[in-house]
Amino acid sequence: MKVLMLNGSPHKDGNTYIALQEMEKVFAEEGIEVEIVQVGNKDIRGCIACNSCSEKGKCVFDDAVNEIAPKFEDCDGLVAASPVYYASANATLVALLDRLFYSTLFDKTMKVGASVVAARRGGLSATFDELNKYFTIAGMPVASSQYWNSIHGRTPGEALQDAEGLQTMRTLARNMAFLMKSIQLGKEAFGLPKKEKVTPTHFIR
């Protein structure tokens, strides 16, 4: 099994990375392969709603989004991790996720998603909610922990002092591993849930 982790911090070895490393240790114990991709310091523009991806099967901007897309398709679980900026995720990560989820046409049903957030003090729960919405719109179960998936730290490395935050990351990884393994067994026994054709509506029709 594979987990893809997206580090949305511009600081490659900062507190967000510490949280991901803590999860990675548990995944290794569970026999799950992990790949951490650094995205927070990349040059990634936002979606322009051109809808070319519906024809091309990939984003019109050939950058990290198209590089990550096959990794996303191949993985069993996705972790989106970000520091908190103004009670929101890093704008680079948001731009990547907008385009990644919209431009990839493969079925994401029952891939397990988890969001991880790091901050000095506040804005964690708002960012946590923001990132989880990518999973819930795509039929992806969301992994939870013993608390909201967050860790505290201001200067690089300070998150190592957040004992509860580190424990939250370990619990999250164990729960995510259990979910992925259980879903794999369920798929083998029962297949994926039946899908209806989507009925798109808006408020004037």
C-alpha cells in the first residue's frame, strides 16, 4: 500500500515536515510505502477554469500538478499538510489541490484522505476544515485522530516539543493505515459502492 504526502510548507524541514515524519515512522511499522513531495516552495499557479483538462486528461499548465497526478492515482491514501497563514492553508498548496482534484479524471472513491496543519497558535481548525473539503467532495473517507490533526511550533523544529501534537500524528497514521487496509479488504469482498450518474443543478434551474 502507498501513501502520498504533500508538504505544503515553503520550509522543507520545518514543523509541517516534523508532523509528516512522525506519521511516516508509523506507516513504516505498518508496512506502508510513503512518498513525501515538497510543494510549498514550488511555482504553482491557480486554476483559470479553462476546462481543457476534460479533453486532455491533464492540466493545461504542465507543472508539479501533472507530475503529482499519477502518484495520486497510484496511492491508497493522500495526506495534505500545511502551515497556517491567516487561518488558511498555504496558497501554493491550495492552488495545487484545486487543479489536482479538478484535472484528474480517475475515480478517487475510497482513497483515504488526511489533512495535517501546523501553526504557532491559532487558525488550525479553520485550515483543517478547508483541506478536508477536497477529500469529501471526491468520495474519499477522511482519517481522524485523537484530536484535530494539528501540531504547534513557531520556529523550525519547535514542533518536536509538542508531545500531544506528535502523539496526534502517530494516532492519525495508525488510524489511516487501518482504514486503508480495511477498505482494501472491503473492495476485494464487495467492490466499490454503486455510483449514480451525477445530476448537476444550480439555483436557477
